[in-house]
Amino acid sequence: MRRFDLDYHPADTDTTDTPTPSDRRYGISDPGEAERYGYHLAPSPQTAPVPSTDPSYPVLYGAVSTFDGQEVPKGGCRAEAVRAWEKQRPTTKAADVAREIAVDGFRESLSDPSVLEVTKQWASCMKAAGFSYSSPLAPPRDFELDTPAVPDDERKVAVADLSCKKRTNLLDVWFDAESRIQRADIQANKGRLAQLSAEHGKVAAFARSTGSAPSKASPSNGG
């Protein structure tokens, strides 16, 4: 956008009264979320699109082929940025190894003795609260989570769920068990993961460099 002397800044994200979604690897984990949204996902922050009346719109989205005597890249500056970013994406198969560690670690943790024991404790706590579930991953299946309204009974189950997790220390126990499994897998694949880390470092360096591109008027402009 600087090449076209357009004063463009990414739109601010509206985070007014919108909490950051918590991790749900072991089911819901945030009491405030449970009380307000039950098992529904909290609303995502919304980013306002650039309006079509904005002077930068045609160049940003490629609505014109030329602007101020210069050729506009296909799809606009937004598409050009995506293409530049795609070239930086890590290509090593170590990314597959990282994904496998994440998936396999969770799968193995389901049968870990400490997780099985704390899950039983959680289920007993839920039963005492009037709800019959064998796993913290089960409650969301009882509710329609794509509806705009959150039923009171869903909130009640979610609040009890979090209360029992806190009472049994389920989240910490499960996290520790999966971490132990993943550390062993990481150690076994440290060479491949070091490769991936190096590639991520290059991507991060590229991302940082994009914030200091010279303007069109600069004699050192490289495009």
C-alpha cells in the first residue's frame, strides 16, 4: 500500500466486552465462560472490513488494474501479501511430526492411569451434583451449540462441570499427564523439531521485517 502512497492501517479488532476464548482441550476450563455461555463458544472478536468508499479499497482488494499510473497486483495488495506470506511457510515434514505429537499425546493421555482416576473422581462429583457423565468431554454433546441463545440448563451443567474440575484438580492432572507423554515424544524427535523451530524463526523474522518497508517517496524503495 505504501507503493501507492496510500495511508492504510489494518482495522482494529473490536474486543469490547468479548473475552478471549479459553482452551478446551480437556473440556471447558473458564468459570466465567461457563456461567455466561455454557458450552457455547464465546463470540469471536470482529474486525471491521475496509469500506468500499475508502480510497484504499480498490488497491487493497484489486478492484482496479492500475492506480496512479502503477499496475495493481492481481487480487490487490491483500492478495500480494498472502502470496508473499505463503512463500515463507515452513515446508519441512517436521510440521507433521509436531502435529502427530499433539494428537497422539492427547490420545495416549486418555488411558493414562492418573487421568482415568481423576476422571472417575470428576464423574462422582458430577453425579453428586445431579448430572450423570463419564467424561468431561461428554456434556457438550447433550446441547445444541449452534443456537444463539444459551439455555439455563446448559449453563447449570457447565458451572457444575467447572466446579468439579476445580475440586478434583482435573485440569492440572490431565495437563501434567499429557505433558509427560509429549516430552518423551519431543525428545525422540528433537532433530526434526529443531528443523521446524529454525523455519519458524525465519517466518517470524520475515513478519517483523514487513513493518519497516520504506515508502514510495524513499530513494531506497525496493518495491
